[in-house]
Amino acid sequence: MTKYESYKSRLARIADLGYTMALQGWDQETYMPEKGADFRAQQTATLSGMAHEMSVDKELGDLLKKLSKKKDLTPKQKRNIEESLKDYKESKKYTTEFVEQLSRVTSECFQAWQKSKKESNFKLYAPHLTKMIDLKRKEADILGYKKHPYNALLDQHEPGATVDQLDVLFKDVREQLVVFVKKIAAAKQNDDSFAYKNYNKDKQWNFGIELLKQMHFDFEAGRQDISMHPFTTNFSPQDVRVTTKVIENNLKSMIWSCIHEGGHGLYEQGLPSSEYGLPLGEAISLGIHESQSRMWENNVGRSLPYWKANYKHLQKYFPAHLKNVSLDHFYKGINLVKPSLIRIEADEVTYHFHILVRYEIEKLLMEGKIKVNELPEFWNEHYMKYLGVKVKSDAEGVLQDVHWSHGSIGYFPTYSLGSFYAAQFFHQANKDIKGLQKNIEEGNMLPLLNWLREKIHRHGKFYSAEDLCKKVTGEKLNFKYFMNYAKDKYSVIYNLK
Amino acid sequence: MTKYESYKSRLARIADLGYTMALQGWDQETYMPEKGADFRAQQTATLSGMAHEMSVDKELGDLLKKLSKKKDLTPKQKRNIEESLKDYKESKKYTTEFVEQLSRVTSECFQAWQKSKKESNFKLYAPHLTKMIDLKRKEADILGYKKHPYNALLDQHEPGATVDQLDVLFKDVREQLVVFVKKIAAAKQNDDSFAYKNYNKDKQWNFGIELLKQMHFDFEAGRQDISMHPFTTNFSPQDVRVTTKVIENNLKSMIWSCIHEGGHGLYEQGLPSSEYGLPLGEAISLGIHESQSRMWENNVGRSLPYWKANYKHLQKYFPAHLKNVSLDHFYKGINLVKPSLIRIEADEVTYHFHILVRYEIEKLLMEGKIKVNELPEFWNEHYMKYLGVKVKSDAEGVLQDVHWSHGSIGYFPTYSLGSFYAAQFFHQANKDIKGLQKNIEEGNMLPLLNWLREKIHRHGKFYSAEDLCKKVTGEKLNFKYFMNYAKDKYSVIYNLK
């Protein structure tokens, strides 16, 4: 075996464990009976420990160092080694003591969050979240960073992302998007009451499967199931699992979770199997992953051409509910813009204000400029400022999301990055693909999928997010594409000047 | 950590991998999309290799040897160490070379079997099966045995079982059961055409779930899904998965696969969680496992009291098909005894002739007294002799089952052992539990389940199969219980004297 083959084989074994843990997770969210949880947690912990040992194995480190000095590697091999060495070095920075401490604090913090949210009592959560933030600041020091400690954490979710970059983007959100939403709020509101009648669950499910098929989600290399919170996971590019949620009196939930997760799923199915377990077989970043789900969900799935293709079919599924709802009525109803309290229920425009508030908080926390017990006040003030809504309880305010209790700091911004990348990529796709809007209108999603496969999916981690964006669109990420998309679309919908 | 705790923790880690492989297997048979197979095989192989390494680790061996000399262990701890040391020593007997050779030959043999069955051409299979048998004879030598090489292989599936024991049992089958079936064959045949109408699949499924609930299968610690071939697996006693098969024009398939797998499932759910990963947390043997499934399936699930409890309910599910079928008609129809070619479709009586033929063949193969290419002739002759049926093609003859191609020799007899143990246990249960037949007639399965929990399930591997049988019934396994059960039941059904 050559050194490179030996590296590939080691990484494949680590991936075998990682993907098996993904299977354990999938089963847990879809089918596992409740009493199975304790032993499942133990089984996952065992695999996780073994995978960790293998990824910090000194022999792997030595191999990677030797390979990184080799001159005769192909560019792809070089990139794999570069990324793997980076991962290896990062992993080695953590002491066992720190990892154990983080795991303990996370578990306590999560439990405190659950109780605290249930009782809408932030005080129960505050001491645990404080410990978590202290650890995260320590983690930033352990990892090292330039300029801002938050950069170290951002890099874990969105390699290469920095406060400098995000400050520019979120300044635009604050200055341009907030103003635009105020104009929308002043306009005449549209009706979406048709979406909240009793929609038979089986029919909803079948319609969702048809949408996935239309997107060319490969059901021989994947499947869809039901879970409490929709998600996508995969055990190889040949086995990609998406989930959805079907609610009887909410047609929207199923449709756009299907399309969203389908977008994630197409990315995973498009990664090269030949690079299994290697960086080039993996997604670039959470932001790029999210760009795929959001492009399908919003830029495609909430567009007029998409519903020109699919609305008649949906009417056939639910004639009693929709026969008197025109396409125009439907299209406007599925595109309401309305500031609200809960992030996961937000429309595609005001969504970014939710992220903006979290971004500002996370930055301040990492700088040590705000204390955990000041968060509810800050939160409520900024929800009023950006969204114009009054937060009545912490449960529907600062406590609404689980992520911080898991220690996910630097993660929320990737959601906004996803939308912004999506807008910029989709703008380019419309330039590159002749008649794309017409294709979509005819239900032909293949030209777009092929473009995504060619430009994005097949490369895995070969390019950084920034380089990919430049290569595909000719410039780095620029908020104007999202802003223009929103303006163009919603000026028509809301009849703005 | 004490030495015993350190042993427990090592075994728990091995079990974590083993149960995770069971999850991979379950997913593969139930939900995995077809393209997922290759990477899944690789992932399972990786886990399997790691689990094997851990179970032959010299440190584990040293620990077991030390523990086996300790005087202050409880009887349960002593049994655990005894069994684990036995497993360890057996595992150490295999060289890596032999394991790899067996794995390669198995893979080739399985592929040859598939092709050969498809084309009903035994010749394609013969050279591969010959290699397999040679390896199995070598394996018997590696493992060591007293008296007969077949004993070494039997012991893998049914610890303690021997040719001496089985010869006695199968002599009874040959001499008593064959004669009895001839009497049945001469009697007036009953009608079961009602079972082959169009039975709505969803309704069948719902009825099956109700049967499982009536058996007290714990759906918080388990679930049922659909698979091609029904099976039971588990990831802990708290997470037991049974599967069934629902065929539209065959009501029997779903009902008795449900009850059968439910019986296996109850055994797994009844094993002690406190002994997770240790011998005392595991089933005694395949034969004892099968005794649980077959007791529920046949002694209970094909009995008149059981259908006194459930038939009206079934009629309500399918009034159009069953309203004119009386309970007596139904009961006789679900208990047809009719020699046939295919083992998995056989009734509970003639079933054992299928096993008898296989037992005779396996013994001869292990003795080197029959050659693989002589098998079709031997098979067909003996199917005529014991079952009175003419085998028209090898596909529905010697090629019908996959097991030999997997290297499972010494496995088939456990099916018959299961039925025989079931009859003997059930006979005892009727003596121990006052009004058991009445309980069943009222749909109250709890007294029987509690008896099984108390007498069998909770002990795990504490007793050997033979000792358990003596402890529960006062004597070792005796064919007369099965024979009497069959005579009592079928003399009434077929109106024999």
C-alpha cells in the first residue's frame, strides 16, 4: 500500500464509524422506541470515542505530515491531505480533560435549558449557560484565532468565515433589509388562510414525494421518513436520508420542509463516492450546505414558475380546499412577509433579523461584553428594534432554541450565509442556464440540478466557500444578490414602488 | 475499578459494537435504499473487525483467566466468567488466515447459490459448496470435539447439543411422526380457501399489532416493521425490533409471522438489562429462542382457545371474507397438515421432516460419507420417503434454502429443538398455571408471559439448555411431549381414532 492509500484506508475506517453514528442518530429521530434511548446513547458514545481515538492517532499524524511534504500528489490528493492535516491538528489541541468537561457541561446545560424553557424561567438556565460560554471562550483560546475569539468558533462551522466578513453582511441586513420590511409591513397584507385547513396527511406525504422526484432526488440512493424536526443525514452518497413533518392543518410545513431537506439531500447525493471519508467527499461548510437547501426551498420552491409547474397538480390532490384559490392567491399566500417571534416559523426575509440578533449576542458574549443574565433584556429590545415585535415570555424569546445549550456558538450565522449564497448562486444559474425559469415552469429541474452538480456538488471540499463562490459567480459573497432577489420578488407581491 | 467491573465494561463495549451491527442489519432489511448496500457492507465489516479484535484481546483473556480463579464471585458472576472464557478460548482458536478464507468462500458460495437457484442448476453450486464443507470439517477440527465432528458445529448454535441427543430425537420423528402423518393424510382434508382472498394490507397490519399488544409485547421498548423475510433483532432488551410480511392474498403469512416473531421479541425484552453485553444478558441458544417463538406461534397461536379469544375480532376486521366461516372451520383451516416441498411453508407437523432430511445430510457431510454432488439424489429420495412428495427441480429441492451457502451447518436442527422444547415447556406451563387455557380463551396472555419471564427469560445464559429444561420441566428434552401435543390436537381436528 502506498502512503496515500494507507491514509485513505484510515480515513475510510473513521468514516465508517462516523456514518454508523449517523445511522444511530437517524434511527433515534425516526423509529427508535423511547426506552431504547439510554443504551443507544451508550452505544453512540462508544463509537464516538473509538472514532476520536482513531482521528488523533499519532501514526495518522505522522503519515499526514509525510504526505504533506510529498511532491508527486495530484491537486486533489494535495487538498485532501491539507484538510485532513488541519483537522488532525485541531483535534490534537483538545486535552481529554477539556473534552470531558465540555461534554459534562453540555449535558447539564441541555437539561437546564429544557426545564427552563418549560417553565419559561431564564434564571434556571443562566448559570449553566454562563459555564458554557466560559468554556467556549476557553475553546477559542485553545484553537487560536486572529483578531476576534468568535472567529475560532465560526471556523468550526463555516471554515474561513470571520467577524470582518459577517459584520459587512449583517450591516447590510440592518441597514437595507430592515427598511425594506417596514415598507412591506405598511402595504396591504395577503391571505394564506387556505393553508391551514384539514389536509389529509397521506395525500400530503404523497405530494411531497412527487416534489422530491421532480427534483431528481434519487430514491434508490435515499429515502424520506417522518420525524419531529425535519433533517437530512447520510451514510454515504449512496444512502441519503431526508425527513419531513406532516401536520394536518398546515400544508406549508410539509411542502417546504420536503423541498428544503431535498436540497440538502441532492448535495449529499452529488458528492463523489470515490472520495468516501475524505475531505473531497464532504460538504464544504454548513453555509454552502444551507445554500443548497434554501435555493431549492425559496429561490425555486417559493417562486411563481415553480408553482406554475405544480399548482394544478396540488389542486387535484386537494380540490375541496384549493379549487377556489387562484394561482396568484396561492403564490401571494405562501410568500407572506410578517415579523414574528419564532425563528423556525419566520418567512425568508424577516428570518435574517432573528439571525442578526443572535449574531450580535454571540459576538458580545465572546468578547465578554455582555453577561448571560443580561441576555433576555438585550433579546427583547432587539426583537422590538429589528422586528417590531414584543416578546412576552423568555420561552418564546431567548429560550426558544436549543443550540446554545449544545455549545453551538458560531453556528446560527451559517443559516443567513446559506440564503445569501443561494441568492448569489441562483442569480448566476439564471445567467448560465438559458431558459432556466422556463425549465422550472415546465417542471424540468434537471438543468438546474446538473448545473449544481457541475459547479458545486462534485467538488466536495476542493474549494473553500469563498473560492467556490468566486469561481462560480466571479466575486465573493455579496449581500446585494439577496437584497435584489427580495426586492424584485416582494415589490411585485406587495405592489411596492 | 474492580477486575469484575473492568470485565463488564470491556464486554459492554464489545456489545455496543455488536448491537450497532444489529442496527445496521435491521436497517438493511427494512428501510435501506438499494444503492446503499456496498458502503453499508464496508461499514459493517469495519465494526465487525473492531469487535473481533476486542474479543480476542490478550488483556481480556488475562483478565478472564484471573477472574475464573477468584473465589469470591457470586454464582451469577461465576457463570458470566465461565461463558466468556469459553467464548474467548473458542475465538482464539481461529487463525486470521482461516477467518479470511471462510469469509471469501462464504461470499463466493452465496453468489453461486443465488445463480444456481435462479437457474435451478445444482452443478454451478456444487464446487463452492464442496469447498465450504471442506472448510467446515476443518473448522470442526480447529474447534475440537468429542465423538463426532458435527458436535463442534452444533455447539456453535446450540451449546451442549450432540449427535447422540439428536439421533434419539430424530429417530422418534422418523418412527412416530412419519406414521402419524400418514394417518392424517388418509383422513378427510379440511378447507382453508378463506385465507387466500384479498385481505386489505393496512387492516392486516393493524390486526397484527393488536395481537402483539395482547401478548404484551412492549411497544415502548420495541416496534414492528415490514421486511421481505420476517425476523427479530435487538439493540438492548429495551429496544427489540420484530418484522412481519403482509401479503394481500394470504392472511396466514402476516398472522403467524407476527405471533412467531413476537415470541422471539418477548424473550429479548425479558432478558435482564443489568447484564447488558454479558452472557447472562443473552439468550441460551437458538433452540431455546425458537421454543419461545414456536410456543406462541403454534401451541398458543394455532390453538382453539386463542381463536376463541380473537376470532370474532378478526371477523370484524374482515366481515366480507369471514362472516360465513365458522370458528370451527377457521380453526381447522389454519391447521392443515399437508406434506409439501418448501420448508418455510410447511405446517407445524410435517415441518420436522424437512429438518430431518437436512440433519441426515449434514451428519453425512461432516462424516465425509456423502459427496456434495450426491445431494440432489439423496434429497429427492428422502423427500419421497418421509414426505411422500416428488421434487421436480433442485430450485424447490436441495437449493431452496440459503443457509448452507452462509456456512450454517448445525443450525437447522435448532428449529426442531425449538418446537420440541416448546411442547415440553407448554405442557409444564399448563400444569403450573391454573386455568391457563381459560386465560388464553379470555385473551389474557399475562399469566403465561409471567411464567416464561420467571422460568426462562430472566435467567439469560445462567443455565444450559439441558439444565433449564430439567429445572423447568423436571426432565431433559423428550420428544414425547411434542408427539402427544400433535396427537391430541390433530386427532381431534382430523377426527382420528
